[in-house]
Amino acid sequence: MNKKIEAEYPDIINWENLGDKIWEKILWRDEETGTYIRLVRADPGFEGSDTLIHDFDELVYVLQGNQSNVKTGQVWRQGMFSYFPEGTEHGPFSTNEGIVGIEFRFYRESSNK
């Protein structure tokens, strides 16, 4: 299987606004599976209100800043890693200082996204 390897500087990709104080940059997407990698940023003062449940596996690494789970109080800081398997309830999240993370979102073969 020969696939073209693409390289791009994240700085040339614009941040897309997803809502109040939350942003993303899609770094890579597999159009066949729906799997993608993104940078996600929440500005200082972000207050999420939704509990999240995804139809994909999500791996998150905090590049800078921190966030906390509003329900449990658990805090994620720079350098921390989380894994949320498909169907796992998590969040809502909030941040006082802001956060930037990289997320890997993998659709399982059976999902066919």
C-alpha cells in the first residue's frame, strides 16, 4: 500500500472557531475512515457545559495550559495524556488559563465513518 506522505506546517493552517472560546486546526484526516488529528485550543475562561460521548477512540495530549473536569474536578496539565475509548462519557471541561492540546480521533473499522 503506497500512500503519499504529506507534510505541512501547522502555523499555516487557520484556527477554526467551534464556539465560544473553543478552536481547532485539523492537521490530518483520512477521508476513507474519518480518522483525524487536530490541535484544539480553549481560551482562558472557557466553560464547557456538555458531557461528551464519541463514536470514535480519542487520545489527547496537553501541549500547554490546563483544564479541569467540571463534574469530577480532575485536572489535566501540560504533559498529561488521556485516552477515551469509543462510548466513554467525559467532560464537561473548563479552563481558567486556557489550554492547547493535540487530539487523535480514531474510528474503528466497524464504524465506517
